[in-house]
Amino acid sequence: MPSDAILKFKGNCRIERAHDLHQMLHGPLLSCLPATIDCSGIEQADASFFQLLISGQKAFRSRGLDF
């Protein structure tokens, strides 16, 4: 059984980094790996980050993967 991909978000998690943050989620999803999210290093976040997490959760669940 594959291990979880641990995604460590840190620093600025605002709209200007949305593409990079999306790419972080996309890798494990393509590899069909469950993902564990670590937000302990985030200094700033806005609504776009939370929208990304909600969207990511839906995408992972639609493939039967834990998120």
C-alpha cells in the first residue's frame, strides 16, 4: 500500500501563489497517493488557499483517496 504524500505548506499561501500550491496537490493526485496536509509553516493565507484545500479534498475523494 502506498504511503501518504505529506504536503508541507509554508510561508505565503495567498492568491499570488495559487498556481504553485495547486501543483503541490496535483502531483499526489496524479500518482494516486493519499495526501496529508501540514499547515504548521503557513505565515499568511487567504480565501484562495482554503478554496484550494476544499477543491483538493473533493478531487481526492472522487478517486477514493484520503486527504
